[in-house]
Amino acid sequence: MNIDECFQLGYIIKKHGLKGEVNVLLDVDDPQYYQELESVFVEINKKLVPFFIDSLSLKGNKAVVKFEDVDTAELADELIGNSLFLPLAVLPKLSGNQFYFHEIMGYEVIDETQGSIGEVKDVYASPQQDLLAVDFNQKEILVPINDEIILSVSHEEKKVKVSLPEGLLDIYLE
């Protein structure tokens, strides 16, 4: 499995007890959706290694996970800090104006007053504000991702229609 065909589910934050269990932070919108997982890929030395799950106990966005063949605290220690991945095909289907960040890479961004702004080059996710990074006249501009600014997303046309706040482009042009 190639990392480009996957999304990051979360990462292992610490061991839990002495029998190989680990605490996992799930970096997803709906952790409940992943409660019945049978396996995940763990990134080890920049390679995805499949791990089968014996048990998974969910509490909020954290889980206690027992992997098959990880039966000691020492083996669990080796996994701390590693990221967990799942194939993109496992993602729940979205409806309406919803989108996954990886889906809109390369989409054309069109402002309702300025017209075509450029292509989505990246998405910066942060707890405070997610941002679209758009290539505009050889400059990167950052567009906040929220319902007031992102008007619609057309996967068929590969376009994101936006209503940029007045003066946003001017900040990047000066």
C-alpha cells in the first residue's frame, strides 16, 4: 500500500499497561465510524506496515488498541509516535458541499467577484482554522475554509466557488 493511497487516521501517543496495548489519538471528524476496524497500516521507517487489531476501546477521539502479536510493553514502546493510516476507500462518503482535503488538490478556485483565482496547491489544517493554499499570480494566498467563504464544490468540474472577504487578495498583492 502506497501512502498516497491512504489517509492518516491518527497516531500512537503512548503505551497502555504492560500487555502491549497502546493509546491512539484519532485525528478524524467521527471517531465512532472507525470503532470496528480490523486492521490499520502503521508507518514504520517511512513504510506502511499492516497491523491486525485484537481489540479497540474508544473514548472520544482516543482509543486503547491491542494489536495482534504486540504482547509486551517493550514491543508497544517501539510503536510510540508512529502514524496510523487507512486506505482512502475506507473514508465515509460525504454529501452536499462537504469534501475531504485530498479531493480538492488541483481544483480551480473561482471567486464570485474576481473570477478565477488559481489552483488549490495545499490545505493547511490547524485547530484554529483550516486554510486552502491557492497559487495566485505566482504567490500563495490562504483562503479560510468555512461555510461563509466556500460556496460550493463541484467534483465533476473540479472547481471550488468562493466568496472571498473584501481586501483578502489585496493583502497578498501589496
